[in-house]
Amino acid sequence: EINLVSYSKGKVKSMPGFDVIKKLPSFVWLSPAVSIGLEVEYTIDLITSPGCCVLMNSDEDVLKKDVDFIRYLEEINGLFVYETKGESLARPNVNTFGLGSLPSGKKSHHKRSSTLDRPGLLRIMSQDRPELRMGLGLRKRMTTVDASREVVVVTDPYSTGCLIVKEVQSRGYKVIVLWTRGFSEEMKKHVPLSCGKMNYFAEVDEADDVGETTRQLYKAAGTLRIVACIAGGEAGVDAADVLSERLLVRTNGAQGVFANRRDKKVQQELLKAAGMRSVRQAAGTEWNDTVESFLKNETYPVVLKPTDSAGSDGVKLCHNYEEAKEHFHALFEIEAVNGGFNTEVLCQEFLRGKEYVVDTVSRDGEHKTCAVWVYDKRAANGAAFVYFGMVPIDTSTQEAKLLINYCNRTLDALKMQNGPSHAEIILTASGPCLVEMNCRAQGGDGNWQQLAQALTGGYSQVEASVDAYLDKKAFSVLPQIPPSPAKAFGQEVILVSYAEGEVLATPGYDVIKKLESFVYLETGVATGSHVEHTVDLVTSVGSVILLHQDEDVVKKDIATIRELEKNNKLFDFVKNSMMMKAVSTLNFQNLSLSNLM
């Protein structure tokens, strides 16, 4: 007798695995505990088992082969096909791992604290690692006499933007912060732990018009000369573009269509106009012939989302025309995460291929690549695309060369001539294609900074960004691309949970922090948190940075973490009291002759 196990959950649309089981040479009978239209849960006991079957054969090898095949069906989630639902296509950002602020009214999947609730955020760092010191003295930044008489404006600094502020201040410059309208008090507290307390020369709130805002900045600067205006995060990009023009400092400009270069739809249109590979798309403020034609002729699945969505708000991967049409209309009826209602819906092709990140810094149109990464995405817990990590790519590889060239051409098309950029690109069968260009530094609280410094031998996008605005000579000596081979080995490991429940203890953390390549662990999951099966970034349970001079050490430590996950050794869970049923009453209660056929 075999009790069936489900490694996924959802509403059952069909049960192809059962038809396959009935055709096995050893098959005798099958007793399903589910049927079409019912919900299947992850199997954690007899109650959540989706059924059982009996196999029998005179040949032991045939029997063993059939048992192994059923276990294989379970592992690849081949027992059931589920009804489609909104799939999270979110990428690592401020909300990942419960480390950022969630919009009002939205609940975190994990009941855990965020960056804004400092006492609950756990960050464990290694005590002393030579890799973190290597090469950092290669390019000493000098504080000049002029710097003490100058000031830099940074708009909405949070996450990595705080690291940029600290780097500017370390070179002797004062910093004035401009808080844009609508930027929440909570987000102002989103400061990486590595930055400690933030101190500014002055803080200015955005006025009703750009002229008055500019006057307030000059007033705050007093006798100091404003020499740069830098975006401290996604929310401050537009303001930085407009104000840098008014302040007559290095700028990307905000004229014409380029005033909306952050708009993902506009980005794709600019790429298409430049003759580059772009996402096929159609948009509408209502259902129209253009949208209908696109959805009828595009290869499925397709992605639908509001043009002004925040994160993954309203994003859905639709698998057929009817589903896409239904979601299109639904988006106009639901309230957006950032308040108000959606005014335009964007329909796009679903890009197939590996997803990469290219981090770049530019000065006067000269682009220098700081890092190339690839997302490690695999199937887990019934979800097709679960993030397992972010891995650096050797810049001498053909894929890196393709991505860097495409990214630089994209920056030219968007007229991104100054400052940091964070491109997300998918390498499709027809070449690289932009997902989105973020006109600011990579986020994630800058937790990747030390890893990036070790890989390059002394610099990251943070230092290079400040060079681009304030130090022409330092920028000129930066290499066009990071060195190959890298100066060290390492990666970000995103933690995945194959179990769920209330956390009683976290023994896996103790194992991880003792790994030879361990740099740090950041997570919002602690004793008392509720953990769910990881099916997307929202349900990921943390992030670990590994770094070492020996590649084999890094590989061994990654394998150790994956074993902890696979064997559910990251957490001890509270044991729940639950009703126990015998196999006979659970699986045989609906047994009938029809089940045996």
C-alpha cells in the first residue's frame, strides 16, 4: 500500500497522475481522497494525504520500479493540474524576506518584523574575514578642501541610498536630504543596520512646485555650494532628474518623453524606437481593439499588470485569452496598493529564459559595469519559479558580454548618462530583452556591497556612484568591466522553507553562521514567527552572503544550507495537537468499485 504525498497545493483542475498510476503493471486499486474542484494541501499527515493505492506484482523489480515512478510523480507535482491563479513575478526588493515596509492594509505571508521594526530584525555577521578587507586600500578616496565647502543633495535616501549618503559624507561633503511628497515617515526609517544612525546637514520637504523646492534647497545650503543631486532610491528618481537640471549640476534631464523614463511601458517603447529587442506589449485605459488583438494573437502565457503598479501589485500570469480578459477588467475594479484605482493596464509577452542583473554606473554617457548577476530560480513546493539566490557571472563569458553590450545600448536609448542603474534582463532565445531599468543603485539594503567589493578587489556600485558625481579622476581609472577571473568566490543564498508552522527555535542559524565562507545572515524569521512553504520571494525566509578565496569551500557551504532546507533543519516548529485518523477511516471511507477500475 502506498499513501500518496502532495508537494504542492491548489484547486484541482484535473488528475493526470491518477490515470498514469492506473496503467502501471503492478496497479491493483486506487482510492483518491480528492476530486476535481477540491483543494489539495501540502501533505503533512494522513489527513492531508491525497489518497492511497495498492500495488502488487510477482516480479519484485517491477514492483519497485512502479513505486519509484509514483514517488517521482509526486516530486515533480505530476499528480494534479491546478486552476491558474495570480502568480507573483516579484523580484528581490525592499519587501523581500519581510525586510521592508508593506503597504497599508497588506499582511505579510510570514508573521515577522521588518527593517522598520528594528528589534525584530535579525542580522548575524561574521566577526573577522580577510576577504572583507582585501583590496579595499587599492583606491584611497581623498577629502579635499573644496569638499568642506560643498554640499550634495540626495533625494529620498533609503536602503542602498543610505550607503551612498555615508560614502559621500566619508569624502568630506555635507548632505542635504530632500524628502519628496508622499514619502512616508516609516520609509525614512528604512536604514540598513550597517549604516547606523543617519545624520544630515539639513532636511527639506518637497514644495508644491519645483521652483519653490529649489529655493528651499539653496536656503538650506546657505554659503555651501551644491555640487550634485543624487537619487537615494526609486521614489526619488524623478525629483533628482528635475532638480539636477534646475540646480545646474550633472543630470540625466527630464525633458520630453525622458521625463517618464522610469515608466516600464515608456522604456520598452524607447527600446523599440532604437531598433532593439523589447517586450511585445499593448496597453489600454479600457478594453479596446488594440488590446483584444494583442491578447488574441500573442503566445501564452502573457503578463497583465497596471502600468503604475507598485511591486507585484495586480501582476498576473494569464494562461489563456479568457483568463487575460477577465483579469484586464478586474484590474479596473480593484483598489491599487498605492491608493486610488488603476487607470491603465499593460499586457506583455512572457519572457522565457534566465534572468540577469547588470549593475552599472555612468558619467557623461560613459558606462562602466560594476557587476553582473544571475538569479538562481528553480521549482519548489509546487511553484515553478522560486528564487534560490543571486550568483555573480564572470565578465569574460559570452553571456556577460551580450548582457553588458545590451545594457549599455539600453542606457543610451533611455538617455541615462549619469549615475547608477540596475537593469533586469532576460536572455531569451532571440537575445537579451529588458524587463525593467531601475534608474538608481541596486536595492536590498546594499547587503551585496561587501561581496561586490571582494569580487572586484576593492569597489562596488556604491563607491563608483559617488565617483561618477564627485570624482572625475577616480571614475576614469575604474575598469570598464569587473576583473576576470573575480578576486574571490561567493554569492547570495536565498533561504527556502519546505515546511510551515510556528517557529519554536532556529537551529539552522547556528549552523549557517559557523560556515567557513559565512559573511552574514539577514532574516525576519525568529522564534514566534509563522513560516509558510516558500513559493515566491514573499515567502522566502532570509538571505545569506557567502564569500571565500576557495571556490570549493563556497560550494560545500551552499550544499550544507540546501541540506538544512531539504531536511527541514532550519527551524524547529511548535507541534500542533491534531485529530489522528487511522489509514482505514481516512483513505478507504469513499472506496467503491468505481475506484478500482
